[in-house]
Amino acid sequence: MTTKKEKKKRSFPTAYTVLFIVLIFAAILTWTVPAGSYAKLLYDGDAGVFVVTSPDGETTEEYPGTQETLDNLGVKVDVSKFTDGSIYKAVAIPNTYEELPSNPQGMEEILRSPIQGLYDTSDIIMFVFIIGGIIGVLNSSGAFDAGFASLSRMTNGREYLLIVVVTFLISLGGTTFGLAEETIALYPILVPVFMVAGYDAIVCIAALYMGSSIGTMFSTVNPFSSVIASNAAGISFTNGLTMRTVGLLIATIITIVYIVRYAEKIKKNPQASLIFDQKADIEKRFFHADKEVPEFTGRRKGMLFIFAMTFIVMIYGVSSLDWWFEEMTTLFLASGILICAISGMGEKKAVGDFVTGSSELVGVALTIGVARAVNIIMDNGLISDTILHGATGIVTGMNAGIFSILMLLIFCVLGFFIPSSSGLAVLSMPIMAPLADTVGLPRDVIVSAYQYGQGLMAFITPTGLILVTLSMVDVTYDKWLKFIMPLMGIIGAFSAVMLLVQAFV
């Protein structure tokens, strides 16, 4: 009895507790870090003008939507990047930072921010609920059980190919169109597949999450990272593209080798798994051990085919049609209705299983809302721009080599507080990119430093997707850190070398 109590005391906090600790830390910063902001510039396409908002947010002015206006404001970006919609968010204007009256966030704001976070992320949450409903129907119908058994037979003796193929494809999605949040839908499907292959849930998480993270870290044509950052820096996204492509290939290979080595180790010795003590609970959640494996009938094959095709359509929509969560959720709802119709389960049971599947992801939805709350606290506390302004003072006039490495570290810090790739790009690039000119470096080095720094922090930052991901499988944060930190060190060192090569070659 005593042993169990001691074990319980030593257990790592849940994702909610970790996020609330970060939330409180962010609130404390609003009491200690001076408040301040840059003036922001936004292009109004309907009126053909630039709208400039003062640092205090109280006054706005309109300027002609011309290159001359940008030059006068010190925004070294071609006006076409605004007029064609490439830059669609408010951009920070260099040399306009002003200290503002402090707006510290207290207990009331801390408690209110998760509620605001849930409202702000309602589009993502609805996507998660619809996915959960479809998973519930597919699980109850036996389609998943039959499909997993068939896949297991096909990969027998070559299970490592699952890791190679999944990691490579997700990395490709990340580097091309920013595949990230969309992978949430894949965990309930692929975790059982990897476990049937003899691996643990961490292997599946690593293949999906790290594939996405490496892809976005070494983005090539990702519109939410490379393209928007390059545009905001006043250069073409093709600048530095070759180096980032080489980095993508090497980093993806490093990641695959790292995951495969861990996977094969636990396949030979399951007790070597970092989550071996959770094995029974995870199997109970994802498998139905008390049921025989159902026959893989034409009806079940049809249900899985529709589900798979939904992802293909989603990828096309996101990459080519500018879809986002509203369109993706609509697509999956239509898919869910069609799957229910051909399941043969009957209306009452199909709807019941759909609702049950959605309810099982309520915890994930709450995690998403609390993660967003951290950003709300920092934005309301007016300290995000202050942190950026402080960073510019550190690197001004520095040696070029030291400058490039320090920029990587600065973007690691900024990436912790601003996990949105497009948000960090438009906020920081107009300020940071001109600093490269002062030390004789091309501006694409700053774009790469931004990608590498924020991408590296995405491996572990609680304000990003990792806690949402872990909550999908009930893996605690400490287990993930133990798994990922060695790889993070390797990729971090590699990205620093790539940045130096890009700076001086």
C-alpha cells in the first residue's frame, strides 16, 4: 500500500498541470517584463491602402498601398507581396517599438484565458470531435480491427517500413504545405498499427510528430513558414532553398534512424520501452481484446477506403485550395455520414457510437484550449513585442558567425512564446531581417534561423502541439522528454552547422 502511494507521488503531472504551470509563468512575466509594442501594418485589399495601427492600438492611419509607403515606413518588402495576398497578417514596423503602461495578468485573467482559448480554437476542437466520432464508428463496426490484422500480416518481418514510410510522408507534408495539426486525426488509427507491429505508442508518436516537426523545421515551399517569412524579409523563398532541401533530407534520415533504433530495441525487449508500465492501459484503450478479430468484409473495406480517401482529399484541399479547419471539418463530417450509412449498424447505434467516439476526445479538446491560453496571457500582457525588441539589441553589430548562431538561439526562445509559424514570421522578420545587412549576411540566413529555431523548440514546447499529441495516447510529458532530448541535441547541432554553411558558402 505504501509503495503505491509513493509511486503515485512520484508520477509526472498531466498535460493540464504542465500547461497551467506555463500559464502561471507567462502571467508572472507580465508583472516583471516591461509592456511594449511595435506599430503594425496591414494591407486592406478592398480599399487598396495600408492601415497602420499605433503601438498602443488606439489610433490607425491609412496610407496609399504603394511601394513608396513601404519604403518610407522602413518595411523592406516588395509591395506585390501584400497586394497578391502573400502577406495577409499584420506586420511589425521596424524602429516603432514603444513602451506602454504595464498590463499585468492576475488570477482572474489566468482563470479566464483557458475559456477564451477554447473559443479561439473552436475550429480545431470541432475537427477533433468529428474525427473522434468517425473513429468511434469504425472501431465499433470492427473495420479497424479487421484492417489492422490484415496490415499486420502484410508487414510481418518488415515492420520497420512502417516507420520509414510514415515519417517520410509526414515530413514531406510538413515541408510542402505545413502538415501539423492535421496529423491529430492519425493517432487513433496508427497507434494500434504500430503496437500490432511490436512497437510502443512512442514510436507512433515519434513517426508522426517528428515527421511533421522535421518537415516544418526544414520547410522548402511551406506557405505558412518559408514563403511568408521570406516575403516578410523582403526576399524570394527560393533564396536558401537548396540548403534547406539538403537539410531536410539529412535531418529526416537522422530522425528515421533514431526512431528505428529505439523501435527495434523494444521489439526485442518490450521492457525497454519508456512506457512499458502503460502497455496494458494503452492496449485496453486501442484494442478490444475480448473480441475475436472480425472478417475483413467488403463493407469494412469500403468504410476504410472512404476514410483513407478523405485524407487524400484533405491534403489536396489544404495544399491547393487554401482549405483550413472549417473546410476540413466539413469534409470529415460528410465522410462520417457516408461511413455510418454503409456500416449497416442502423441509425441509432451509428449515431451513438459517433457521439461516444467524440466524447473520448474531450480531454484533447481541453488541452488545445489551455495551450492557447498561454498566448492569450502574453498578448494581453503586451510582452511578446518586448521580448522581440530585447532580442534585436543583443545581436546588433556582432560577428557574422556568432550572429547566425545567436539568431538560432533567439528564435528558439521566441518559438517557445510564439508557437505559430506564420505569426512569428510576420512579427519578427521585418525587424530581424535588416539586422543581417549590418553584419554582411544574406537575409535568407535569418529565414533559416527562424525556421530552425522555432522548429527545434516545437519538439518540446508545451504551448505547441506536443501536449495535445501526448494526451491523445495518455503518454506523460516526462516520458516524451526522455525519448526526444538526445535527438533534439543531434538535430540542434546539425541545424547550427547548416546555418553556418549557409552563411559563409
